[in-house]
Amino acid sequence: MPGVPLPPWQPSRPNARLQALLRRTELTLRHLSVESAAGATVVHGFWVNMAHLFERLVARLLADADPAWSAQVTRPLDERGSLVMRPDLARDGGTGWSGVADTKYKVLEGAANISNADADQFVIYCARLGLTIGHLIYADGGPPPPPYAIRGAGCTIALHRLDLTQPPDLIRRQASELAGTLAAPAREDT
């Protein structure tokens, strides 16, 4: 409500995970944001990169369920180290890379067709990390579509869905179940 002071809060250890969110909320409630100068109407707004936010959410939820998952792990792709790859999520269970996943903040269309670029990306990830399966995680509900077995590459791309329309505790449960699925053996030597 305009003119009403915001409730006070202090950064502390118990609210450490929420501090960034609390600061952004404070900005929004104070109407401090980018303003449009065009026209006579003052408009307050902000921009959120939902793909990045979804990636961070999934990274946090997977790491909470299975600490072997890490976000944005950069690995050299060629012998000289000139080329690199940076999957959204990679799992190192202590004996080498055992999982790779990317998040997609979009709805799977029709028969769950993925783009060739996404498929190409996962062939590279799997080949580089010595994995037989890679995972694409989409921000929509529904049953998981069948995986793509990539001809001549010896790898499969599995598709998963995280239903963001559910309450937070159910999203956490979905992510925990997903972490168990993603932790299944995926290495060529298993």
C-alpha cells in the first residue's frame, strides 16, 4: 500500500538463502526500478530472465537432493583448451562425471520435439564426459516423453518435466525424484 513503511528485516544466517529475494522484493515494493520516460504515464517495471531463474531453481533443488550436482561447470572441449563447454548442470559423484543436464524454460511442443541444436549440444556433452545419457529438463508438466537414442553416437537424450504450477513442496518432491532418476548409471564403463 503506498505510503506504508515496509516491514523491517535484517540479514541473518537463517534467512541467508532468501536475502537476494528479499532485496528484490524490497525494490519492487518501493517502486524502485527502471522507468520509462516516454509518454505522460509513469511506468515502473523490471525484467526477469526466466530461463536463468529456472536454471538456478533446478540447480538448487538438485543440489539440495544430491550435493554431487554442480551448476555451470566449465570443461575444456579440445586438446589445447581453446574450446569449452558449460552444461547447466553436471554431476560428479566422486569417481568422475556421472551426469549432465540442461534446463529449458519452455513447453515441449507436440510430440516432444527437441531442437537439433539441443541434440547436438548433448552429443558433445556425452562424448566429452564419457556418458551414455544426457538429460533435458523442461519447465512444464505432463508425463515424460520417450528419450532420443542418437544414431552413431552411443548416447541417449532423456527428457524430463518439472511442473512449476505445483505448490513449492510438490516442486521440491518432483526435483528430489528427478535427482534420483538423473543419478542412475550413465557412464560408458558401467
